[in-house]
Amino acid sequence: TIVDYLAKNFPAVATKTNVNKATSMDLQTQLELTAKDADAIVTFRTDHGDFKDWDSLTKVPGVDAAKLTAKKDSIVFTDAQ
């Protein structure tokens, strides 16, 4: 009964992943990406600078844009949550 009450009245707060700050492991666990996809995002970010918007993120070579689209609501590009 107590758990049901807490779940109903205090839902878990979903945190968003800042793709400009996240490590490869963060991207893997928080966005459910493969190690290959997460590493590609970090490498691209390191080589080309921070992502400015959604379009720049989906253009990372070797990353399936459909995987990112599935997690679009969990991704941010700044520190704003």
C-alpha cells in the first residue's frame, strides 16, 4: 500500500542526458546505446566540438539515427534539464 501511494504521488523524475558532457558509459547506460555508438558520439564531439542541435547529433557517422530518435526526449544539448 505504501509503495503504491509513493509511486502514484511521487513519480520518478526522469533525468535528461547532456550529450555534450556525457561519457561513453553514460551514453550507453542512460540512452541504451551500444558501446560502438556511444564511442562514435564522444569521438565526434571531441574532434568537432559540442553538438548544437538535434541535426548535428544525428549526423554522427556510424550511429543509427533511429536509436537516437527513440531517446530524443531524454537528450539535451546544454546543462538545462
